[in-house]
Amino acid sequence: MPDEKRYGTKITTTGSARITECILEGTKLKITQAAAGDGGGSYYVPTTDQDALVHELWRGPIVSAVVNPTVPNMLDVKIIIDDSVGNFVCREMGLYSEDGALIAICNTPDTEKVAISTGVDGRLTMVMHIVVADSSVLEFTIVPSLDTVSQEDLERAISEHNTDPASHEDIRQAIPAAVQTHNEGEDTHPDIRASLGDLDGRLGVLELKYGTNITGNSFTVTFASLAGVVVTGVWNEAFARIEF
């Protein structure tokens, strides 16, 4: 059975010496760049005497360095390898001081780094965990502007949020009551209410005309003189009128 692969970060011999010196002198060790490589094409375990990655393929700025929320003396260092570099498998990362010394190195699970030319988003975000006795002696040069979200990522996140049944539970619960209150309001939709009132009046007239007894007909014709007038209808004795 093959040996289990292990991953982790090691402070190099140079890095340990620099950190100890900074602790004793009360100074800062400036970490300005990070690097990534393919480990020479296969998995390997870094050693503290390394002064470079096995096969470096990218070097660039650090996006962020924050204290791990669960391990006080651990720093989570984030890098983003941009679209311009790709088509390799990332297996190693390193942190370099401002004078180019390798301070820390780690191995990583095989992580494919594609290039933008392949037709997909070529950015790769990696986080390196580094544990030191006193993390306050490390000073990182950070370029936070690189930590951006693409329009596609943003739209996907918004869509997932909006369709999540657990999103805005308080608002979802308040909607039925708000709709009911709105619908029952006396001043709600005056134009619609006016249209409905007019429609009710016209329906009432139609009901009188077609749906009631003829004696209930609401249409009345008055003649100033009956001379020359011929009408056909029903004489209503009680009301002394002709109804038709």
C-alpha cells in the first residue's frame, strides 16, 4: 500500500533565523512575494534547507494575510495566480522576503492551473497556512485589488442566494401579512377601485334590464303630447304608465 501523502508548511532554515532575529531586535520581517510551482512534476515533501521551489512557474504579489480564527499563531496567506499563467499542476508554494530569501514553503494537493486561453476563467486562488511563534514580526506587502469577483461569479452568487429557501426568512414571513394589509387599505389602488365601481354600476344596469321583472325596468320615456304617437307595451295601472 503506498504511503499516505501529507501536506503542510515548513519555515525554512533561513526563515527561522530571520524570524528569531526580528523577535530579538524588535523589528519586522517583510514578506513581499509568493511563488507557486509544479514540484518538478510529482508529489514531494519540502525540506527546511530549501532556498527555492523545486520548479517555480509563477511569482507574484500576496492578496491577503490574516490570523486564522481558530489558531492564534497561524496566518492564512492568500494568493491569486492570474490568467496570464497556466497549463500546469500546482504542487508547491513559497513565501519570499523583500531581498528574495525563501522564508516558508509548502506542498499542496494537485491543483490544476488553467490559462484564460482555454476558454474558462483562468484565475486560481490558493491559501498557504504558516505557523510562527510570534506572527506579529511578519509584515506582508498586500495587493488587495487582485482579490476581485467576476461578473459571472457575482450573478451566480446572487441567484443562489435568491433561490435559497433559507434566505431572508424574516422578510419571507412578513410578506403575507404585508400583502393583506396593503390589499385592505382604503387608499390602495384608487384607479382600480374606481374602475371596479364603474363596472359594478354597469353590471347593475344590465341586471335590471335583462335579469328582473319588466315592472322593474329603470328606463322611462316621457312625452309632452301623445298626438301622433303609437306605442306598444303593457299598461301599469298602479303606476299609470306604459312599460315596454
